[in-house]
Amino acid sequence: MEKVAEYLKIERAQEWRGELRKSMKAKERTSRERVDMLERDPDIRNKNIDEVNLGLTEDMALLEAQRCLDCPNPTCISGCPVEINIPKFIKKIDAHDFLGAAVVLKETNALPAVCGRVCPQEKQCENSCFYTISLKMPAVAIGHLERFAADYERESGKVAIPKVAESNGIKVAVIGSGPAGLSAAGDLRKLGYDVTVFEALHEIGGVLKYGIPEFRLPNEIVDVEIDVMKKMGIKFVTNFIVGKTASVEDLEAQGFEAFFIGSGAGLPRFMNIPGENFNGIFSSNEYLTRVNLMNAANPDYDTPVLSGKNVAVIGGGNTAMDSVRTAKRLGAERSVIIYRRSEEEMPARVEEVKHAKEEGIEFMNLHNPVEYFADENGRVNRVRIQKMELGEPDASGRRRPYPIPDSEFEIDVDTVVVSVGVSPNPIIPSSMPDLKMTDWGTIVVDKDTMQSSIPGLFAGGDIVRGGATVILAMGDGRKAAAGMHKYLQEIVKK
């Protein structure tokens, strides 16, 4: 524990919270193991949509909260895209003030129960934890504690509504109700703006509803977070496609003075290999949207997903894991991931890969599909696969895969889900010819304010990044809200 003692000495740790922050106390805290979240049995959960993770008990949360060293320079905050005051909310838990912890979370995070479930904390706040960067030990389980506080508040029936400033009478529009849009809407409403969120689909939540299965993020959790925003005074309009139902110019005529575009990346990508148009081959967007949002897992539904017994999912990200685990729950006897790189290069969260393996998912790493075949009815029935090997790292930092000559073979499949990425939604950009775009179809914005080439029009999330995590999109929404506030206040002063 020499590193701990030295750190405490350097940082004048005797001043931390009085005598409790002395070196012996820190040694006691760092000697405790990180808690593991409770989970459902894999052989039971892979047959239903019940949430896999069960959260922490109060005792577990208290033990984990006590591991936090309350650092004088909390690098975990800078590792969080929405800048949650992490030590503050954890200390609330440590003091048994669980409701107070939830209030702290909602100061900067519009969706704490969501983020506690789906954010890759291991790559962000926890990766910046003192335990990780200096002690080379498991970080404080920040994500688990965030989920605990948010769930405790919801289950207590005492859900706090964030404070909202007095109305300033200025109307702003948020286009898209995904994580970027909800984050922007929440911050703008706190500042006193009259906020309306326009959503193209019939459900509010964007990718949180259509893209993430209930076994990972129950719709009930999203609905509670959205209900809080409604109680803050945010208005939601569904089945409204900006760029089709009405243009931005039409909304300006209705009195909206600034806009945030958070319309996401809903355009699927395919690999353009032979046979990719056969029946039974889906994009992950279509597959998950139909199952998650349109009840297509029900065979009595008007347009069910005819999920087969041999399902192959192409890709190695979180969406691929969601798709293959969904297929298992729909009755697939063989659900397999086909990914052209090794497991080490997979962009999916380690937890998602672990859960998939526990649930009986087969992994064919260093393999890539090259052609599909179909039966006499045009439904896919086989896929030809080529083995791959890794070369030098490419632009993403991962080692580039190369095909191994004469290594092709075929396997039987009756459903294929292609999960190799998405492209930004083109509807709004195509309706605004003056909007500056990149060659990849994303909106060009000022990185500090998130303002586009059109004054008063801001953007964030996947429509800017081309594909990102929930929390990065939320960070964009917060930054854009601050930029919009500055822009609108300058107009008012004039």
C-alpha cells in the first residue's frame, strides 16, 4: 500500500474529511474488493426478456461507496461526458442519503437510470478513477452506484423533479428524442426555455427504445426518466418528421428561435456482398426496431420477425451482441457471432460479450461472410465464410484483418442480421441545402458550441459523430444546450 500512503501524503490527505481520511483509512478502503452486481441465471434469462442485471442491494452499495477515496482532484468527473459530480453522489450514498444521491446525479444527467445500465463506464469515468490510473486496481463501481441511486429513488416513489428557472418565453425545438435530444431538452428547460421535442416515431426515447433490448434496458426505466422531463414542462410531439411533416422554416414561422438536431444515425449499412438481398437478411436496425418497438417477436403480429433456428449476426459491437442475444430469446437453436477481427478488437463492452457467452452464443472470430445462398423461395439458407488473420493496426487502432487464401467454407443459416455500422439520418440535411455536411453525411458543427453552419441550428449525437455511445450523445446535448443558451441570450441583448 505504499502508493496509497505516498498519494495521501502528497495530496495533504490529512485535510480530507477530518480524521477519516488518514492513510490508515485509505488503506482500509483500498483493501476491499469491488462488488459484483447480481445477475439472473444464464440458462433462464436467455429464454425471456427480463433484465439480466439485478443491481446492488443497499448493503452492497454502502460497501462499494466506502471504497471511494474522495480524491482532491477527482479525475473521474473529467472522464464523464456529462460531468456528473461523482464523488459527491457517492458520498451521499456513503451517508445513507440515497435520495440525495439521485438529486446530485440529475444536476447534470437527464437519464441516470439509463446511464447506470448502458454507459461504458469502464472506458470513461471508471477508467479515470484513481484506483485504475495509479493503483492498477479495480475502479470504484461508479456505474453500479449510479444505477442503485436512480433505482432507489424510482422505487421509493419519491422521484425528484429538477428545478426549472422562470420561463423566459423563448421557444426552442429539439429534433429527435434519443439521448442527445433528451439531454439538450433537459438542460434548456432548466434554463427557462419553452422546449418542444419532435419525434419521428410513435414512441419517445429514440435508440433507447428501438435499439436496446429490454433485457438490457427495460422500457419502463426509460418511461420513468421521460415522465420526469414531462413534469419539468418539456413538450413531446410524436409521429412528426422534421423535413417531411414540416420544415425547419415552418417551425420558425411558428415562433421557434433555435433548433437542436439529434436525429441519430438510423440508416443501416450493408457489406455489398452477393446474396445480401435475400429474404431473412436484416439490418440490425430493422431487426431490433421491429422486435423492441413493434411487437414483432409475437408470431400473431401482422408483420412478425420470422427468426430462424440458425441465426448468424455479422459484427462485433454492442448492437451485434443485442441482436444475437435477442435471436437466442426468440428461439434460435444456434446463435452465432461472425466477426472479422479477434475478440480483443471487439468494440462491444466486455460485460456484453461475457453475458452473450454465458447465454450460449457461439463466437466465430477472425471470420468474415463473403456470399449468401438461398432456397427455392428466395430465403437465405447458407453463408460462405472466409477465415481471416490480423495484420498491422488501421486508422481505428485495431489490427487490420486480411483474408486467408483458400480458407472458405459454408454453414447453414436461415436468418442473418448485419450489424456492421450505421450512417446518419439524411432526412433533415436533405431538406436544408445550405447546411454544411461532411463526406460521411454528418453535420459539421463548432466543437465548442455544437452550432452548425446555419446560425441558430445546433446538432449533436450520431448525426454529428456518425455513431457513438449513449453518454457521448448526451454530452453533445449538454454542450449544445449551453451553446444555444449563449446564442439566444446574445439575440435578446440585441
